[in-house]
Amino acid sequence: MNKTNNPKLTENSKFLRKNMTKQERHLWYDFLKTLPITFHRQKVLGNYIVDFYCASKKFVIELDGSQHFENTGKSKDEIRDKYLENLGIKVLRYSNLDIDRNFYGVCIDILKNIAQK
């Protein structure tokens, strides 16, 4: 079995794709979907479902709601990020507030990361 494939999470990832947050929809439909490289939404990687994954550039984009800024959320994110980094995947994190208030800046930062890879 592919070490990043986890059939147990497939149904949940399908559900999440159909029920994206407002910020995920905005980033997907107004930016990522228009790029000439492929991004996957709610992609299963091991024991995790990441918000957006670009296999060709080996990076993940995570949009963080308020729960990610609490101690438990921070700890879980650190473990998750280390797991992904051990697979050679870079993690880009933006808050929902970043999407709401600085969408253009987030898009520019993503483009810079695409160009670096």
C-alpha cells in the first residue's frame, strides 16, 4: 500500500470536498483552480486529510480556523506538519482571516512558493 493512501479516510475527504468552508471555496474557485498546475482538494495523505495538495510542487496549503490557534490545535498541527515534512512535503498555512482580509497577499505568497519549487 502507498504510505500516503488511507482508504479509511476516503469517504470523509469526499464529504469535506462537498462541504468546503467559505474560505476554502474562495481560494479554490477564485485562485487555485485557475492555475496551470494541478491542486487536489481535501487530499488524503497518510492519516490526514489536507485542504489542498500540489503533488508536482510537493506542498500542502492549509487554511486554519480558530481551533488551530488553541494549544490542542497547535500541538496537532505540529505533529501533522512534521509527518508531511518527513514525506518531503512543505506545508503552507494561512488563517481564515488571511483569506478574508488579505486574499491577494495569500495568492502572491502561494505563487512565490510555486516559483521556488
